Amino acid sequence: MSPHHTAHRRPRRTLRRLAAVAAAALAVGLLADVAPAAAAATGTIVVDVTGADTGQAVVGVCAEVFRLDVEFNAFDCTDQGESGPLVITGLEDGVAYQFVLKVPQATAYFPVVGGRQVTAPADLSFTLERGVFVEGTLSYQDGSRPDSAQVFLSPVDPALRAARAFALAGTWSTLVQPGEYVVSFVDPNGFEQYAFGAPSPDSATVVTATTGQVLQVDDVLLQGSGNPVADGVVTGRVTDAVTGEPVAGICPAITFAGDPPPQIGSCFETGFSVATAADGTYSIPVGPGDWDLWAVDPTAGYAAARTPVTVVAGETLSVATTLVRAGTVTGRAVDPATGAALAGICPSARVGRTDEFVGLIGCSDASGNWTLKGLSPGQVTVQLGGDATHVDQWVPGVNTQAQATLLSVTAGATVDVGRVPLPQGATLAGRVTDRRGRPVQGAWVVVGGFASRAGAGEGRYTARTGADGRYRITNVALQPDFATVYVPDQPFAWQFSGQATDPVRAERLRFRSARTTTFDARLEPEARLTVTVRNGRPDGFTMLDATTLSGAAVGWSADVLESGTATIGGLPTSRVKLKVTIDDGRTPLWYAGGTSLTADPAAAVAVRVAAGRPVAVTVDLPAAG
């Protein structure tokens, strides 16, 4: 534990997680009815936002006003280097507006909370409380870390907001109000533990978040492991499929069902450090469950063989495996314009035209020569992964697997495909503005689709606009595709190329090797869908997502702890479907009108949303069981 915080044990009866998930990342402050102020200019609302600790203007906040009776939306944001108040102009004097103050987590401040209406003209003043960053690491006793885990911070004082974070590769952080909290963790297998090493909230350590200090909360999970638990035993014997003779030096490996074959150069890399003996036998400990058992030749002389297995705790499972001699595919990666060899290009093989990987990858050398070994006899397609300036291609040098050549692999033989050209990628560039033509800074442009749960900036081909609203994406694949534009922490609607609100109607952008395609976007104000969830479990949470009518993700996802309310923002003026996912693993549900939900996506009822016209729905969760 860090010396920068205090901790003590306190008897506790119950700790209920409160609804404050998305609010920690995009908090919303609202002001009660305010009379027009003489100091404000006609048709203007002036918003002064300062930090309680510094008395200085808070940079990075956004203020927005909108009306419910007509389609109207106006806002202003402070960017880095700006210190003046927010000024929203073009308003009607004497008219009541809905007012929203957005305070991103990056500011380290929490919003004020109040009413919903402001009458123009008005001068508004907000003093924000400084939050406390809480961060930590999470690991298992063997030193491994969970790929993902959930972290809950439950306040001792019910007047404070609860918070939630996701630990990726065992590392997490979030922002909380100053005060005392109990921290709990849930790993990917559902194991729950309270800090520090406590099995329940009654025995948990209470940690104190103090203004001006980072609270470090590191913990070790006392149950589970990042590796399979050795509760069962798999034994086997590996033989040659033609001669029937035992094969020594083969590595047994375990993967999740459906995963590609392990890429190994020695048995040590399987995690078992075991190779078949002279008689072809082996024995390895394996955790209970459904797995794929692989027999892999590290020399790639034999093709890897997969056997689905079910391992039972405390029992021994015997498996017989036969191996066939492997085939090989070779080739040479070159630049089509110059003929120059391309080093570091890594090929991969698929079974036929499927997504099933086969063989061991071998990247190209300085002469551009590459080799794929360990291939099972049969037909394969081969893809060459691009580099920083060249795009992926399928043999013999085409953009898609459907166009690729089916190669016939024979046991013990080599297929040489010769030169495979990898063209240079395209560039996508342009400018993002609002509907008044002003540049939008911080907008993300991505080629293809995007889902907000992936996190802003995700995607292979993506870039963010600068202060002038311009962006540039290089080395884009050459097949036609649409673009998606979204802006975190600003009240803009998502948009797809061609000013579409659904990717099925988006303009497909065309890309040419070493050429620039221009795509400009003019963004519209966002619409919002507020969802109230009833019948939520005290220890559960519900994920809320919106989709277009075609089923594509749109807008900013939100989560609700227990029973509560959350808002999905960033929606374009359109019709959307609401997807409701409960954390107990049940099938995702869809809003079906009224307060009902359905498991059938085809029966989902579309909700019409529009900028400046907030829409609210209530859903009743089904009983667990």
C-alpha cells in the first residue's frame, strides 16, 4: 500500500454499488432555474467554471443548451490555452433552455449537481470540486495478471458517488470524490475479492482518497490464476500416420477451443516444457474444462494436429494422436512499383477460404523471401501482412481472400508462389467542422465501423483532428470502405461518410495505391436517449448500447449499476434500437416498447431520437433465473 493514503478496517453490513459508471468518464452537471442576469449580453448565456482549489478557470469543459419544443442546440468548450468563460450566443431572451455542463474525467474535477433549466440571458458560475485519481494493479498469486477485470469503488458515505473501472492487463485507474471507499475486484472467471485479500465487504480494508494525492490500490487475487489450473491430467501417444511408428520431440499444447495452432519454436513455449518421449508418450496437467489439445512439431516436419478434449478435475484423460508430414509454401514479397524486396513481411495460411489458421509463420528476410511451414495437406489461401507503407495482400497479390488463389499443399512437398506484390497503401485526409464551418478539434475519423466500448481511437486506420480540424490516415487498405466520425466529450452526433446516420447508407470511399482520398465531415449536434432500468440486482450492472436499424453500433454506450438511469449520447437524428445486456451472461435483450424487453432482435422497437429533443424510456429487467 502506498504511504500517500490511510487505511483501516471497519465493520460493515452491506455495500451496494451505486449507478455511477459512465458518469465518472463523462460527468454531467446541471443548474437549477436561474433568472436572467443583467450582466449577460442579449441572447447570451455566459458560463464561468472554476476549480474550488485554484480559483482558476477549468480547461476542457463544455457547456451546452438545447430546447425541447424546437430543434435547437448551441454549445461552447474551453480548449488548452483558453482561460475565459464559456459563451453561448444566438439565444432568445426570456426563453428557458435545458442546460448541460460536461466535465471530462481528464480535468480531474467533478461536476456540480442541480436542476435543468436556465433562462437567457444569464451569467452562470460553477465551482468544481477536485477529484482524486485512484489507480492500481491486480495480479494472481503466480504473478500473472488477468487480461481484464472489473474494479468497483463503493463509498462509505452514501452521499458520495460510487465508481467503476476496468483493469486491462492488470492495470486500472479512475477518478473519485475525496472520502472513504471499499474496493472490490471481479476477474474474468467471476471470482470476487475485496481489498486487500478480503472475501467479503465486512472484512475489507477501507481506503481513504485524499485531495492532491494519488491513491494506489494494488492487490493479489487469492483464488484463480492467469494459467489453467492443474486439476486434471492428459496423457497421450503420438505416432506417424503412415508408418505407425512413435514420434519423439512433439510438443503437447492446450488452447481455448477454436484458437489457432500455437506458434512455437520449442516445447518450453507451450507452458508445459514437455516433449514426447522415444515411445511417443507424454503426460501434462490441465485445468478442468473444454480445450483444444494440440500436438505440435517445433521443427515443422509434421503438421500440427488438434483434438478437442474435455478435462475433468482429478481424472486422467488418454488421447491417441497421429501426425502427417507437413507441406510448405514459399514466396517473395516485393514492391510492385520498384521491384524492391520487402523484409519483415509475415505470411499466414488459412484452410481453404475459411478463417481457420494452419501452419507456422515465417517472415520474409532481406531478400523478401518467406516460408510457411507445418502446413496440413489440402487447399489453403495465404495472406501477407503489410508493413508501415505497404498493405496486406493475398497470394497472388489481391485485396481479398475471395480473390486469392487456392494452393494445393502435399505432404512433404513445397509450393513456390514466386513474387507477390504488396502495393503501397492509400491516404485518407480531410477536415471536420461543425455546421457553422468551425473546425472541430479532437474528432476521431476511422475507416470502417466503430463501437464505443472499444475505446476512443481504436481501429487499424484511424486519426484525430488537430486544432484546425484536419486529420490524416496513412497506409489504408485499397478496398472501398466507409468512414465513421465521432467526438468524445463534445456534444456532436456520430456520422458516417456521405453524412449518413447508418453505415448501410454511407458513401463507400475509394482508395488507390500511393494516392490521397479526401473526406470532409460536417458534424451535427448529438441526440440523447436516457434509459431508466428497473429491477436491477443490488450486485449487478446493466450495459446499454444503441444500434442503427442495420445493427451497427452508434453513440456512446452507458452502464447502470443496480437500478438506475443512464444516458446514451452522440446519437445522430435518426431511429435507433436499444440493446440491454445484463452482466449475468444472459442473452442480450432489446427494447420492445413500453417497459418491455425481448430476446429477439427482429422484434426490437426503434426509438426516434433528434438533436435538442431528449427522449427517455424505462425498461423492466426480467427476473434472474
